[in-house]
Amino acid sequence: MINSSLKQLGEMLQAKKISSVELTQSFLSRIQQYNPDINAYIALDEAKTLTQAKAADALIASGDTTPLTGIPIAQKDIFCAKGWKTTCGSKMLANFIAPYDAHVITQFDAAGAVNLGKTNMDEFAMGSSNETSYFGGVKNPWDFKRVPGGSSGGSAAAVAARLCAAATGTDTGGSIRQPASLCGFTGLKPTYGVVSRYGMIAFASSLDQAGPMAKSAEDCALMMNVMAGFDERDSTSLQREKEDYTRDLHKPLQGLKIGLPKEFFAEGLDANVGKVIEGAIAEYKKLGAEIVDISLPNTGLSIPVYYVLAPAEASSNLSRYDGVRYGHRAESYTDLMDMYCKSRAEGFGAEVKRRILIGTYVLSAGYYDAYYLKAQQIRRLIAQDFVEAFKQCDVIMGPAAPSTAFKAGEKVDDPVAMYLQDIYTISTNLAGLPGMSVPAGFSTGSDGKVLPVGLQIIGNYFDEARMLNVAHQYQQVTDWHAQIPNLGKPNLVLPEELK
Ligand code: GLN
């Protein structure tokens, strides 16, 4: 059951083969068993969760259902959920109980889905390993010594370890796709503006976008049907017709033009990861796709551009945490200024402080033109590269991350090495384009560990349905996405499905 697709779970629920309460309880007991080790969830509230499951069962009994009614979903702790602790992985918000629901949460509630709990994440979504979380790191279910990626590391581990039916994440520079690659599941970052950011704690507002993290492309499509849509409370939410993201899943790929940017296969890519990606491309050729060699000449500038723009926006967004209205307040202080300084010094972790300092610096009067303005100009050039590329191809493919999961502690003291994890994902955020990561095989690390590798698929604006089609067709002829980690602990009897 834990391996069933969302569609299968929905069918079982509606045929009353299982109740939402039973399904939810089975996930809760897996969480109880494995979460103490994995640390994927940082807030659980069984009573609240089961109340929702009971309500879903009532909806099912009355026949008033949607495809996700009664299905337990994990929510990244960046989404405000009324009555739930919402921390964004920070000490600053360690005691914050959200007084309202984010749009994404409202949408899942309206669909009758069940909120299983809030998942761990890098502090304020800044990181690629989940190690900046105030609540501790998350273990990669494929190897507990390794990181799950970040910043949506808790959702990633929860999906990979089957501690939820599916999860939500957010992606500012790669935080859905890089963990999807490192943990071996399917994750989609939609076109900027497709999913409302209302109630989603802001990191870098012009880049932040929420999306699904799930077992397959089909599951992502069903999640998108719930998450996407216009919301007047987010000024960047796009007013478009509601779409059915499952509509193109079954289309054949004959004649699909796949662009391979030479910059994605250059120095810096782990050779074994490269081989897995080549294998996936070969599979697409068998499915009738044509390969086109393309170039994204400015893509090499995306990391420096991002690390000017994202901190600039973060420094502004995070100025609201001053200890006055909400969030951590220092216990003792001499005057107002001292209260601000101490509250912020105590409430934020090192990476967040680094970003606030960088952001404040690049926005300062003397340096604005040299850094912020320049970065905005190059951002436009990076977006223009994609406009040119999509004249030659329908989708772009490459790796989602430069390596497989790395060991905890390996990069924490080297911010630049950590920042390079997003070298293949950040340019799409800067351009506002949709991108996804799809399990494409496994690679053996230096110590013989077998670890998942994700193929990145980048689409043109609003081409999510086509990308999901491209991923789904691949998942019909491969079973990488169906592989699950063995969570065996020496003294533990594994559930039948995991043997
Ligand atoms: N790893 C990138 C960063 O640290 C991206 C994070 C994200 O997408 N939220 O900023």
C-alpha cells in the first residue's frame, strides 16, 4: 500500500477498500517507526491529522470527493497552516503557530486531503543539504550517513522512505529538484506564478515557487491539479484558466525534440552521474525523441547572479523578524536597538546571517550598481538563452544535480561547494521556467554505496503538462522511480513491502 500511486490510493479509498483513517494511521505508524532516525517531520499532530482523515471519510461516504480526498500529504514547514507550528526550520519561528492557512494548504484542504505533518527543511529554505535546519539534519533514506539534499530535505526523505503518499516542497534555486535527484523521486518546480505564494514564508520572492514531490510524474500531475491556480492574494499569481495536468500523460513522444545544453555536460559533472543521464537520453531516443545539441552560453553565470539576487531579496524579506510582532525575542536587552540586535543574533543561524549580510551589502547605495543592478541585467541574458534554446527544441534535458548524495558534514564548512549543488537548477528559477527531476538510475559512490540519480527536464513557460507527459512516458518503460530504499535497522522487522 505504501507504494501505491495516488491514483490507486484514491481508487481504494473511493471503493471503500480502505478508509482514510486506516491509511493515515498506517503512515503515522511508519512515521513513528522511522522518523526518530530520519528526522523528516518536525511537527506532527495526530489528533489534528486524524480529525481530517475522519472528515475525509465522511466526504467519501457522501460521494463528494476529488482524486486526493482522504490521501495523507506531508507539508514542507514553510507553509503556514492554521493551528500548526510553522517554523521554516528556524529558531526564529520555533514557537510560531500560524494563525492562517497558506493558499497551498487551503487547496489541499478543499480537495479533502489529509495534512500528515510538517517537514524539516534548511533554515528559511537556504541550503542544499538540510544541515542548516535549527531542528537538525535529515538522513537520506538510501544511506543514513548522507544528506537528502535541500532545502526541502524533510519532504524528500518522507517521500523516498514512503512516510507519506506525497509531499509539497518549494524551489528557489533547486530545492525541489536537487533533493528529488539525491533521494530518487519525481519533483516539479512549476513556472513562476503558477502556484500562489500566499502564506508561504518568503525567502527570495522573485524566485520562490512551490511544487509537488511525489513517487511519479502521474502523482505530480494530480498534485499540480490541486496546487496550481490563480490567487488574488499573491500579486505575482498568474491569472490563467485552470488546467488538468494529467491531460497529456499518455501522448506518445514520437518526434519530441530534446535539447542537450553542452554546458550541462562539462567539467564539474560527476562521471557516473553523466553516464546515467546518457542512459536516460538513449531511452528517450528509443521512445522516438530526437536530440538537438544546444547551448545556454550565460548559464555559467547563474550561481553568482543568484547569490547576489537571492540574498538581496532575503535581506529585505527577513527584516520583518525583529522580535516585535512575532518570532524569537531576546530575554534581556537594554533598549529597542539592543532588542532587535539580540533577537536577530539569537534567532538566525549562520547561513541566514551570511545571506542577510551579503544581501544588505549588494543593496547598499555604494554597491547597488556594481552588484544588484548587474545581476538583474545578467538575469535577463540567462532568460534570453532559454528563449533562443526553445526555438530549437521542445524540452531541455540534463542532470538535476552534479553528484549523488554527499555525506553529512562534507560541505557544511564550504559554502561555495554547497552553492554549486544547484549549478543545473538555478538558471530555470532565474528565468521563471518550470523544471523537474525524474529518477533515471543509480550510481555507485566511491564507497560502493548505490545512490539515486535524477534526470532534469526543463520546459518552456507553462509547459508543465508536456513535461509531465515526457516524464510519464519514460516511467512507463523504466522502473527507477519504483525503487525504494531498504530502511532495515538491525533489530527491526521490515514491513513486507520493504523486503
Ligand atoms: N540551495 C539554494 C540555496 O541555498 C536553493 C535553495 C532553495 O531552492 N530554496 O539558496
